[in-house]
Amino acid sequence: MELLFIFQLLLYVFGGFLSLFVSAEKKNLNSWTHLVAALAAGCGLASSIMVLFRNAHLSFCFPSGITLFGPLELAMDPLSAFFVFVISFLSLAASIFAVGYSREYQEKKNVSLLGFLYHFFILSMVLVVTAKNIFYFLIFWELMSITSYFLVVYEHEKPAARKAGLIYFVMTHIGTAFITAAFILLYVHSGSFHFDSFGANASPLNFAWKNAIFLCALIGFGTKAGIIPLHIWLPEAHPQAPSHVSALMSGVMIKTAIYGLLRFLFNFLGTPFPWWGGLILVFAALSTILGVLYALMEHDLKRLLAFHSIENIGIILLGIGMAVFFNATNQPIFASFALIAALYHTMNHAAFKGLLFLGAGAVISKAHTGNMEELGGLIKKMPWTAVCFLIGAVAISALPPLNGFVSEWLTFVSLLMGFKNGSAGIRLLTPVLAALLGFASALVATCFVKVFGITFLGTARSEHARQSSEVDFSMKLGMGMLAACCIIFALSAPVITFLLGKVTQALFGSEALPLHFVRTTFLMDPAALSQLNPMWVFVVVAVTIVCVWADTGFVWQRKRSDRAELGLRF
Amino acid sequence: MQYTATGYSKPLRRIFSFLYQPARRVEVEDDGLEVLRTAKRFESKVHPFFEETFYKPLSRLILSVSQKVKAIQTGHIQLYLSYIFVTLVLLLIFLRISR
Amino acid sequence: MNLILSIAQIVLVLILAPSVSWWIKKIKALSQNRIGPTILQVYADLGKLFQKGMVISDQASWIFRAMPYILFSSALMAASLVPLFFKSSLLGFSGDLILFVYFLALGRFFLTLAALDTGTTFGGMGSSREMALSSLAEPALLLSFFALAYRAGTLSIEGIVLHFSLEAPFPILFFTSMAFGSMLIVTFVESGRIPVDNPATHLELTMIHEAMILEYSGRCLALIEWAHQIKQFLFLSLLVNIFSPWGLADSTMGIHLLFSFLFFLSKIFGLAFVIGWVEIHTAKLRLFRVPDLLAIAFVFAVISLLGQLMIGR
């Protein structure tokens, strides 16, 4: 396990320098260096799965020359392992996709620089979620911001890219300033830079300090996550980056902010106050509704997907807000369930948003435009891309039987668990929030019917769309892997819920926690409101559709001779 | 004639017009004869609430403050040396008072 | 035995759904001094459509051909969650209100998608209107469901029906009448009836549901029509079984089942009469007035929830 983790880090560094030194002139050679990132992601995947299954804690300590802040320590406890898992599976798919996609940039730009920045971007994200020391966390955070800035302005000849880079740069540093402030307040209180010295191991914080740290952390990590009103950089920056990088930025970079927020809320600050949960819920509802409403008005594929990322961060925060609220009122089992819903949605969002961004990248690389008003009829020209994009669209609209439905069901139930306890205010607020969540998800379905319908169906609206063709094998493989992930995450929901239960057990410290939520293959909520069996749902959907198709096909079939005579298409 | 993406979202744009505050502009060119139009231009946009309400005024404020502060950068080295001198005197006075 | 009865319920949904459409047509015809169709006419229409051939545009893709099957399947799967005259439903052990709403959403997703497939104007128009209105109907529906779930303490449909059938009549009606009003308005939206959409219109510019299926013919059209009727029937049976659940059989004795089934039929046709009555006496609303109606539904649901919270269970 330890070897795999270290090997992963070394591979990313190796891949980055390899990309830089392999000449960009050699035709197509530089694209293959992305496979090094794929290999590294595979190692990361293996090591994080092993940590999750065995419920282990890894730890590495590298002595560094700077003794002022302590040694460089990387550790994987279950929460970090989960985030490494999310980063790794998406990086694996995106790296395979990048082999074909970076060929598009072969003539025009410096592909070796793209590979270098790409490898170090992923490396920095892995290091952020495993760092255990304030100083190194901030260094890796900054590394992540800088590499992603350069990737956003990769096509710097476009003024839109430069402007987006500037907005992104300013906003992310405002966020980093608030995060640094929160960390410095923690250091001043506890006297050490190490993560383990905060939280339960330290003396309790007093009232004003706790609230101040919470607000700084919320604003700081919220800027990176894209919570409304701190979201303005997201719709500018994500469309400008190359598509596989956009997939990573939208799928995992904003989730590292969620990781940071979770560390603060459940590890560093001890018992939260109930009003924190209310505040997070308010921002979450705002992000969910406004994110999708603004997404509906967009016509650029990638800008629209960026707004949907804002909306999904809102949904994740709904789960987190309920978890904070339940934790504040001392109900660890309920808090655990809400946190499981949030983490599950984090994983699912990485899968389907990554898939959608890769699909958009495939479309843009072939049709040379991302503007929906100039596309159309692509389902005939790019059938595989269309199917993958459709799977992504069905998943993000939270339709059964795919993974989006499972995590949204979990979020609904964790919101409604507020029925059984809590003040009257919470009992009124949470069903209304759940109704707004349903509203948002119906609007998401509207938006994706529009996106898929206008882009892929109908007839082509421009010459470029008429001339497009299917993408090459590596891009198809990358998209196919994520489409398979969407289906697998739905089918293996009991296993995933169990593992996430173990993750939350590490945070809340209760015993035998996962057994409350999973019984054989059923997902159950601790308030006994309802239960769901995602495997049954999948089986029922598949069987019903096949039966209906077969039944009406055989029973009401016209004879072949009649059809040929009439010359009609059936 | 196929449906366009703008047309598809029209009902929602109208229902939520309190949020979007959509603005549209139609420009028509003709050669003087109103019945024969040579070109037509349609522009529709949605009001970006957060940029206009929070961020643009804030950035305008920061830029105007920095314009005013720019006044201390005159380019004369004598002025810069006198800045150093004044700062040194103030620091010595401060140290004396805090003793 | 439970299993057989649950499957029998689904079969009955399939058989009875067109008859509710017939009943409403008959009421409207009688009010206009016409005789109206016989009950066999609705079934004959479906049968005729099944036997006719299909004409499919060259622009259409596999989504056009696949959609009727997905839509019909989603209606069937939603039907497997609703108890009709027997206390349990086929999929009730693994699903609840939220799954019911999302099964219907799955069908609606593909319906509106296939409308855009042929590249016609009316498909796009029907699709955009349908998605706009049903997105607004969804929070009202969900919130009224949640108000009922709050009262019953569970989200599963069987559980809610069971809880209400065990309570005395008056407290239920008092607390849940607002939720009933809200769900009734949503039923009009989802089944495309007169205040929202005219099912008998020939003018494309006034269509919502019909515009989406304008390109369909033959077998596919039969499946779509039938699925629409099933959806309408499901909403009516939810209204009936949740708000007046007495008489629901909980044992498998023949007499109980027969009595329950007849009682259920009378309630369904009674509610369908109310729907028909509203259709006769109101005019179709302008498209942009329907959100106001749905806002009223949402407010009803909020009042229902608030009432329960303030007055207590």
C-alpha cells in the first residue's frame, strides 16, 4: 500500500518532466506521455481502495530542510483515501482521453508544456488531500492554483482566456487568504502546525474564535468550491481550459475545497454550533437554485457545465449542512448518514461531470465550436460520444437507475430526517429545501434535454457540424470508462455506502456505524423513513424496457411482405 | 426550421424574468425603404446579477482608490528621499514614546 | 399470494387506464348535448393504432424509436409502486414517493428528448413548454408528498396509505385538505387537462403534450397514448388512496378484495367526474398564467405543512 502511494507520486513527477523533455515536434509522441499519468492514477486508485477496505491509516514522514514548520508528513486516513480515490479514477479516464485530445493541439501549441502542467496539477491535488501540516497544505494548495491558472490561460492568444485567467487568479487568492487566516488562528490557539494537534486533542476553542475560524474557512474554501456568491470565476475559467483539464477542475479541484471544509467542520473545530448548519444550508440552497437557473440560459457547452458544477456543489453542501446540524445536536448516526449522502454525491458528480466535459471536449474537437446554436445532428456522426453524453445527461438529471439518483435520494432522505427532531424552524425549512432540490433537479433535466437535443439531435445548423466525425479510440475509451463508472456506482451502492460509513466512523467515532445504513443490498436511513435497493431498481428498469420492447415487437409485428410492398420505413 | 437553444429556454426566461432581467435589442437595416430590409440583428442578454451588484462596484472602488494613491509616485527622487526621512523620524519618535 | 395480487394490480392499471379517459370524454360529450363514445371506442382506438404501420422521418435517430418503450416502461414501473385495492404494491419494498416521482421524470426526459429528434418546430415548442411547466409542478408535488409523509412518519406510499387508513376520518381531512388541493392542481398539469393543456385541440400553437408526439404514428403512438393514460390513472389513484383510504383490503380473502376493488372503482370514477366537471367549466389558461396556478399549488402545500407543524399531529 505504502509503496503504491509513493510510486504514484514519483510517477507524476516523472511524467511531468518526461513531457517537458520529449520534443513537441515529434508527431504524436508527446501525447503518449499522458499514459504515465494514467499509470500513476491507477496506482493511486489501488492504494486508496486498499486503505478504504482495510480501514487502515498510512503515514509517511519526509524530513525537510525547513525545520521551522515541521517535517513534510503525508497521511491517508479514510477521508483522504476517499478523495484520492475520486481524484484517481477521474485522472485515469481523463489521461486516457488526453492521449487523443492533445493531438488536436499538436500543430498549434506547445504540447510538452501541457503535459508538464497536467501532471503537476494532478500531483498537487493528491498532495493537498494527504498533507498533514499547515505549511505544506498551503504550499500544495498554491501549487494547485498556479498550475490550474496556467492551464486556464493555455490558449492565451484568446482574450477571453486571458480575462478568465485574471478573474480566476484573483478569486482563488482571495480564497487562499481566508484559508490562511483560518489556519493561522488555529496555529495561534494550539501552538503547532500539525493537523493532529487541533480538534479533539487540543483545548476547546472559545466562542468568538470558533465562529471566526468557521467563517474564514467557509469563505476561503467556498471561493474555491464555487458557492454563490463567490462563484464568478467558475463559469469564466472552466470553459477556457482544455477539456480534459476542465473535467479535472470541475470534477476534483473544487472537491478538494470540500475536503478542506470537511476537515475544518468535523476535525479541527470540535462540536459545531447549530447555526453553522443553517448558514451552510442557506448558501447551499442558493447555489443549487441559482446555479441551474443560470445554466439554463447558457448556450456554450462548457460554460453551461460549469454552472451545473455550482449547482452540484450546492447539493453536496445540503448534505454537509444537515450533517453539521445533526452533529451540533448530538445525533452522530443521523449526521453520519447526511455526510454519506454528501460524499457519495461528490464521487458521483466527479464521474458524470467528468464524462460530460470529456464529451463536450470530443464534440468541440470535431465540430470546432462549443456553441450549441451551431451544432446539431451529431448523433449520426458521433454515435459513441452521443451515447456516453446521454448516459452523463441521465446521470446528472438524477434519473433512476443511474448513480445520480442514488445520491440524490440519499440527500433527500437526509434532508427529511429533520422531521423527527430539531426545532420547528428546521422541521419547516428542510421539507421546503427538499422541494427546492426536486425543483432544481427537474430544471437540470430540462437543461440537459435542451443540451442533448440541440447538440446531438435534429439536423446540423452549421457546416462544421455537418463535417464532423467520430473521435478516435483513446477518447472513446476515456468516455466509456466514465460511463461505466456511472453504472457501476449505481449498482454497487450498498458496498459504497458501507465504505463511506467507515469513513464517517473515523470522523464521528461511533461504533458499528455502517451497519445502520446497509442491510443486505438495501439502503436504509436511520430515521426509518424509507429504504431503497438500487440494484433492484436497475434490474427492474432494464427488464421492463426489454420486456416492453420485445412484447410489442413480437405481438404486433406486421408481416415482412406487407412492409416491403408499402415501401414504408418501420 | 429547427428550434434553437435560445428559443427552447424562452418560457423559463419569461417565467423567471424577475431574476434574469433579460434585455433584448433588435436592429434593422434598410436602404431607406421600410418595406425592404437588408439586414437584421437580434441581441438578447441576461443580466449577470452577482457581477454587477457586488464585484463590479468593488473592483471600481479598488481601482479608483489605487488611482488616487498613485499620486505619491511622482518620479522625483527628492520626494522619495524625503519619504524615507519622515518615516525614520516618526519611527524614532514612536520608539521613544513606547519606551 | 401477495405477489399475485400485486401483479394483478399492475394488470388492472393497464386495463382500466383507458376507461378513465373514456369516462371524462363521455362526461364532456354529455354536457355538450352529444352522445359521446362508447367504452369500447377507447380500446378500439388503441388496438387500431397497434396494427397500423409507422412512418419515421429520415432525420430521426434511435432515440425516436426507443422513446415509446422507455416512456411506457416508466409508467409501468411507477404503477408498480402504487397500491390500488390491496395494501401492498409490487415494488413497494424498495421504493417510495421519491422513486415514484423520478420514474415519471425518466419517462418525461425521453419524451421531451425525442420531440427534438426530428428537427421540427412543434416538437421543440411542445418540449420546452412541457419541461418548463413540469419543472414548476415538481416542487408543489414533492412538498405536498412531504407534508403527507410528515404526518405518516414514512416516505413509502404503502406506509402512508396504511397510516391514513388507520386514523379516524376527520383529523385527516382537516390537515390534509390543502395537500389534496395542491396535488389536484398538479394532476391537471401532469395529465394535460383543460386549465393547463387541451387534449382535444387541433391547433398546434396551443398544444403542449400533443405537439411533442406530433411525429409519431402506429405502434409507437399507441404506447405513448397508453402511457399517458396510465400516468393520469396513477395520479388519480394516488389521490383516491391517500386521501380516502378506507376500504382498502389488507387480507387476501376474496370478499374483501372484491368489495375493495368495487369501492376503489367508484372512488376513481367519482374523482374523474370532478376532473371532467372542471374541464367543462373552465377555459384553458394562457401558457404564462400556468406558473401562477402552480405557485398557488406550492403555497397550498406549504400551508398544509405549516398547519401540521403549528397545530401538532
